[in-house]
Amino acid sequence: MSRMVNSGHSSHIRHSVGRRGLLAGGLAAGLGLALPATAHARPLDPDVRPPAPSLGGAGVRAKGDPDFHPVKFRLPEPTGRKSLGTTSIHLIDDKRPDPTMPSGKRELMISLWYPSTLMDDAPLAMYMPKRTAKEVDDNWTGEYGLALPTGTFDFANTVTNSRENAPMQKLKHPVLLFSPGYQYSRFVNTALAEDLASRGYVVVAMDHTHETPTEFPGGRFLPGVPATQLPDPLFTRQYVETRVADTRFVLDQLTQLAAGRNPGAEGNDLPSGLSFGLDLRRVGMFGVGLGGYATADALRADKRISTGLNLDGTLQDDRRNGPPAEVALKGVDRPLLLFGSDETQFTDPKKDSFDLSWATFWKVQKGGKLNLNLLGAKQKAFTDYQFVFDQVFRDIYGDDPIITSVMTALVGKVDPAKSVRAQREYIAAYFDTTLRRRPNPLLSQDSPEFPEVHIRW
């Protein structure tokens, strides 16, 4: 696939194409709207329908040229009181063969975000390792991305709020497993992971090797499913099954870690206190899109997971044609929250956003259920892309009014800052209620403080 490489930020591109034309044209290409041949050239989730944004008229004129440059992002500050640490661990599953790996076995990477002791001399972690950052940037830039120069998304040099390998706070903390969206890196929900860790949780995010981009120690890198590959029902079933198996294996390894053994493939020293701090009697799981689907399946498959949260993930292998998966047909005996965007609802079958699997699950679920709707949102609003896109467009294009249309097409109409705040409060309230037995009135009815969230019991 050819790419529009523009590391020097060519003045030819700046002046031969108008600023508004670049942004609008890039959006069309990135969303697969420009030509049928490029209709598949963007990262997708199996439950997301192709949007049809309105890019507005040509009456607005921008002031000056786009300021193309690598953009380092500013992550929202965590709202909890805990200092933060993070570490990554390379795991090898001896029970699952994989002839493509050096070990001949299934290999995974996980990252943990956790409450730490105050340690100002430990370096702040970068958002992504370099090779992963390049892959993710490549998927969003160039000719078949958002028509931005390669290198625009500077994830590798973006600083997070967590310190590398800082000692864990010497208390027991509930554990939350996280599974990312289809083709998405485990790092694209770092902001939510950090916020939950600042509130006293240990968040364990998984990459699913061969599907999501995965970088191993020493620089070995597997790009995962190409951005050009649309979800297919057969592959979706395989991916969900693999993710569930990954989840159960990671839980096994966390059990080893809590018992004082180091499960890391390299045997490197792990942060002090990590073994003691894992409270595996209180385990929850959440995920975005396909990760939400995997969360529901894992909840059904493994009794060690006490509660789950599905962020906008259909519960069937074929979103349009069904049939609903077994977890939707039978439900689970523990709580599961369905947190949907405007692209997923189950009350009006006449709308294109109707999801039969959610409607089916709602009827049969006996283990506790709750439905939240993030009004005006699309699925990417449940990832860091909601503020990443906003920052990159404004840093490069300034205050061009068309940015509003672009953001609406990518993440919806919801304000990124309000969306981040609402998600943090509701997700923390849910896990506090189901894992810590701290009921939160925020979950009982719609709140005037968060008008962008609608609640349904």
C-alpha cells in the first residue's frame, strides 16, 4: 500500500491543496468514503457501521497553512489520589502451540497500571513503545489514512502519568482485566487505565498477538491484523475464542505472581510489592468493541471474573445478520454492564443502530444488568482517540470550524472532555459497586451533572 510520506512536511502539499480540502479529503479517505477501492483502509471494529458524515460547505476559509508537525499528546490527569506505576510483562503459554513464535508457544504482552508509592526519581512511562507507535501512526496517516504526514501521531514521545516500574503501594487492590478493540493496541485506553489505577485498582491490559499490534522485549514486533482487513464473522468467532483463552491464561499467570513467582519470560525483576498487591478475590473485566464481546464471553467461561463491563461491543459474530452468541442467549450469573454509544441500542428495532444481541441478552440476563448510553458518541469515544484526534487536528489546523465535522464523523458529537469525565465516573462507580460493595447513587438514575449519559435498568 502506498503512503503519502511527508516527514519534511512538504510545502508543495501545503499550497497545492487547501487546508480545508486536506482535512475533509483525508477524513473521507480515512473513513472509506472517497472511493470503493479504499473502503476498507482503516482500523475498524466488527460492530461499527461505516459512518456518513457531513463535511459542511466550502464557505469557511482557514487562516494560513496547516502546521504539520509531530504531535505529542496531553493525557488527562487521573482524578484519584493514588500515585501511579506501570510495568509490562512478556508471557509464554506452554499449553498453546504457536509455530510462528520463537518459543513455539503462544506469547503475549500485558501492561499493568497500579497504585504506587511516591517515587519521583522513576522515569515517567512513554505512551507506546517505538515500533508499536510507528504502526499505529501508519494506520492513521498517509494516503489511505487521514491525509496527515507520516509521523504526525507521536505516541512514542508522549508522556503518561505513570512511572516505570515504581513500587506498588503495600495494600491489596482489586484487579481489572482489559481487552482492547479490534486491531487496537492495549495502550489506546491508557487514560482510563490510569484513572482507575489512581482510584485503587490494578488494571491489566492485554495485547492479543497476531490480531493487535504487539511488541516484545528486544524490539521483536508483530503488526497484527492489517488495517485493510474488515471483520469477518468466522474470524470474529476465532478472535473472541482466542481472547477468552488469553484472558484465562493471564489470570493463571497473575495467580502465580500473587503467589510470589515471576511469570515473566525473561525473568526480569518486577516492581516491588506487585505480588502482594493483587487481590484476585476481586477481579473484574472490561473491553471496547470486540474486547467488550470477549469480556462477556470470558465472564461466562471463568468464575474467577466477578463482574464485567462491555463498552459498545456487539454480542454476535455478525453484527448485521446474527445470530446472537451463546452469552447473549443465556446470559451470565454475574453482573454485566452494557455501555453503548449512539451506534448501539436495543430498544428500537427500526433504527440502524439496533443490536439484536443486546436486546436478547437484556431479556435473559439474571446476574445483574445495567445499560448506559453515551449520547452523541461513536465507538472510538470509548478510547483515547477521542482526545487524541481533537488535539492533533487543533494543533495542526488551528480553529478551523470543519474540525467539528471531522470529530463528529470520527468519535461523535459528544464533547471529548465531558466524555472522558463521564466515563471515568460511571465506570469507577460500577466497579466500586460490584467489586468493592460501595453502592454509588450515580448508577440509580440520570444525573444532571452528566447529561451526556442516559441510564437504564
